[in-house]
Amino acid sequence: MKKLIQGLLDFQRHGLPAYRSTFARLAHGQSPDCLFIGCSDSRVVPNLVVSTHPGDLFVTRNVGNMVAPSDSAGQSLGDRSEAAAVEYALLHLPVVDVVVCGHSGCGAMKAVLAGYNDQRTPNLGSWLALGRPALEALERGGGKLGEGLPPADRLSQLNVLQQLEHLRTYPLVRERVEAGTLRLHGWWFDIGRAQVHVYRPDLERFTPIDEQEGERLLAELRDNDGSGSSLSTSAA
């Protein structure tokens, strides 16, 4: 807590002057174009990794970067918080991209892999059940995904794709993807290398977003803007 208070004071003294006009503008509303679904892990800091400013990202974070699937009417079959964030982002904000970002060394994935069953934490146990479909995919071989990585990291990558499939169960998401007004992206953050990877459906694996890949992605986005197609992914 001391670090938080000291950091707050440092921001007020040194950082706030550069952002004062930004916050004054944001006081009247927000207009982020991307919903970022990430893990609660303290080592994963979305705004730092992608160099965004206040107002750029609409972020929801939870244990394991997961989203409960919905029924045919769009009602979440699990915790409502993530579903509420998705609905708000798509209906009340100019969001056109959704990123689900997993990461290496994920404690949630390690727990799923180990068959987590601690009776003291019924809520956590129930939540981690959302990762079981990814575990089943890993047990079936997992395809090319994460070849050479530790099992928990392979599971983390599979989990990203599984959560994208969960997102597709929401009629609101599915309709917008099919209309070409929403793109779904799977990302994976290698903490040790501070390197973000993107899922490439054509390669059936995650690949690092280096200068070359970044330029390819930007070109693909420009080509797809307004064309009715989407950069969505499918589970392995």
C-alpha cells in the first residue's frame, strides 16, 4: 500500500501536468475502440505493453482471462461481470475490436492443469471450470499450438482460443462478427521476453508481433476496414 500512495503522490507531482488536459476531456465521456480481456496477474499490464493512454482501452481482467459462454438468448451461463462488460462495450462504446490476452506462467492455467479442487475456495474452483474445455483440447494433442512450450503455457494459448469461442456464443458478438463490424483477436504475452504473440489462423499457432508481423497486421487491418470481413479466430 505504501508503494501505491507514494506512486500517487509522484503522479500528482510529476505526471499529472502532462495528462491534465486529457483527463479534463475524458471527464465528459470515453470512446475506446478496443475491449481488452486480460488476466488479473500483476505482471500483465495492458496499457504499459501496448503504450496506450487513458481513454484508449476498455479493459476487463479476471483470473485466467476467461469469459463464461452464453445460452441462445445471450444470458451468461456463469459469472455476469464479463458478459456485462462485453454488452456495454459493444452497445454503448465505439468498440470494433476485442482482444483476449493470455500469458506465460499463468497460475490459473497451472491450477486447471493440476485439477484444482480446494474446498476452501468454491468460487475460484467454479470459475476455473471455464478452462476445462481448453484442457480437454490439450489432452487431445492441442494441434500445433504451443509446440515446445511447457504444458501450462500450451494450455494458456489453447485457453485464449477457447475464450474467443465462448465470446462467439453471445448473439451480439456473433452478429457483429458476421456483419464485419467486430474483429476478435487472440493474443498471448510471454512475460520473460516481454513479447506479445498473436494467433495466426493460417499458421494455426501464435507468432511474435515483431516489426514485420506488426506491419503485416496493420496492413491487414487497413485492408479489412469496411470490407465486411473480420480477423477472428477459432479454437484448436
